[in-house]
Amino acid sequence: MIELRPFNKLGSANHGWLKAKHHFSFGSHYDPNNMNHGSLRVWNDDEIAPNTGFPAHPHANMEIITFVREGAI
């Protein structure tokens, strides 16, 4: 079932260099009624400040998709 969730109602985090919106429970945003959609566990909308980014960190048994709305990687 498709459920409309307005962007301003999503969970969020602001780390200065990273502003994130969480479509599912993630990090400190916990919603037991919204943990995943099938096998999709994380869908974050991240705004990353220029010349910054995540330090190297491992991921195992997952696929990561990056969609650039503006700017470049």
C-alpha cells in the first residue's frame, strides 16, 4: 500500500554538514510502525554540505543507491 508522508513530517537529523530526512526509522528517529517497506530498510534524503561527507565505513549485505538532485559527487 502506498502511503503519502509529507516531507516536513518525516523524521530528521541535522549534523551541521549533513541534514537528513528519514522515510523509515533510522538513527535517533524511531517509529515502530514505520520500520521498512519489504526488504527496503533505509531511505534517507540527505543534504550534504559541499567539500564534506561521510568518513569511510563498511556496509555488508546491502545495496546502496545514490541519486544526486543537485551538484555532483
